[in-house]
Amino acid sequence: MARSALLNVMVQAALKAGKSLSRDFGEVQNLQVSVKGPGDFVTQADRKAEKVIREDLLKARPTYGFLGEESEEIKGTDGAHRWIVDPLDGTTNFLHGIPLFSVSIALERNGEIVAGVVFNPATDELYTAERGGGAFLNDRRLRVASRRVLSDAVIGCGIPHLGRGNHGKFLVELRHVMGEVAGIRRLGSAALDLAYVAAGRFDGFWEVGLSPWDIAAGVLLIREAGGFISDWDGGTDMVESGSVIAGNEHIQKLLSEVVKRPVPTR
């Protein structure tokens, strides 16, 4: 597959950060399991990966802005372009030695995502997309799954936990969805969840309360794989709203209807 110069810069930055994370992932499993020890170690791994990415991207395009999870936003002099980066999406998985985490890099141009990369160093899976150029897993072209009914579908989701999210609201959504689908999965990395929809592994996905760096690259992957994705209100403001409902044309519509059903009266 042919990649633009900008996408090549993004891929190289993701691979370089992934190599750093892979080394640290091997070490984290040998640390004493305590809140302070591994937690501090993973925070440093996260920051180190972002530093690698930030330096590579801004070296290639020094006038672009930079929005990352681990550092203050850099306002670029360019005004039109911004990198949106999550150096380690799936921190809790990483901390527990679970090989489901990712590096996510997106390029925003005048408010639209035009290129995206999601890389899982543990499985060596590299998802890439450019606007109008399709989505790929390594060098294989991606298409969303073709299932048309929820009863055949496996749906991904995020699950709120201690100190995060509206637990009661989510339980209502889950109750509605679980009665309609073939299975529900929770990976623990929203960037990978969205990449799995693009790859046809998940038929759909929904979550609220996400950050721009969790979503940006995955939004483009799904669109370029022929999928549909909206925010909770049916609009296209996923990156800013932090809410996503995704799937193919049929599943996305059906999933949207199910997750928004009112609370049952009994």
C-alpha cells in the first residue's frame, strides 16, 4: 500500500513509541504488584512514549499543533493542523500485563481528521488510514463487517469503573443491548475497539466520556473501512463530545436506537 509522507511520519513515530512500550511491558510484569510501584512505572512509560512521538512529529512538521494526553497542548503557528496523540491507550491493561493496549496518532486539518494510526505493539498490528485512501491492517485492506441484524452481532463497549462515568445509566444501556446481540466485549482500549470495528472483528461499538485522543484515529479508520460513526446525538462531533456509536450502516442505526431506549418502568 502507498502511504503519504505525512502518514509515514506518523507510522514511524508510532512504531518507535511502540518499541519503547514493548520493553516497558516486559518489565512491568516483573514489578511488585502495588499501587505505587507499577503505577509510577507505567506513568513514566506513558510519558516517555509521548515524548518520543511529540519529538518525531514536531521535527517533521514544527508548525503543527500537538494535543496529547500526557502534556500541555502546543498551539501550532500553522493554525490549520493539529496532531492528536494517545501514547498509551489501555493503561490499566498495560499495568496488569494484558496485551491489549495501543499507540494512537491522528492528524486533524481544519477540524477534520485526515490521517490516523493505531498500533498495538504486543500483537504487532498496525492500523492506518488516510482520508479517501482506505483503511488497512498492516498491508491488508479493511472493511467493516456486513452483518445486518443485532442478533448476529458482537458489540464492543466501554464500561465505567471506580470514579469514572455514570454507572446507573450504563447499566440501563447494557441491559438493553445484551438482550439483543450475540455477544458484548470490553477491550479496555477505545482506540483498539474502534480499530476492531474497522477490521470487522466487532460489528459495532458504543461509549461515552472519552477524550479526543481516544477517538480521533479510530473515527477515520471506521469511515475509511466503509463504516458509520456518530456522536450520541447522531452528529459528527465525536472528537469533542467524547461519545461514539459505530458500526456498518445497519448496525450503527440499530445500536443507536437500542442504547437510547428509555429506562424500563419495571
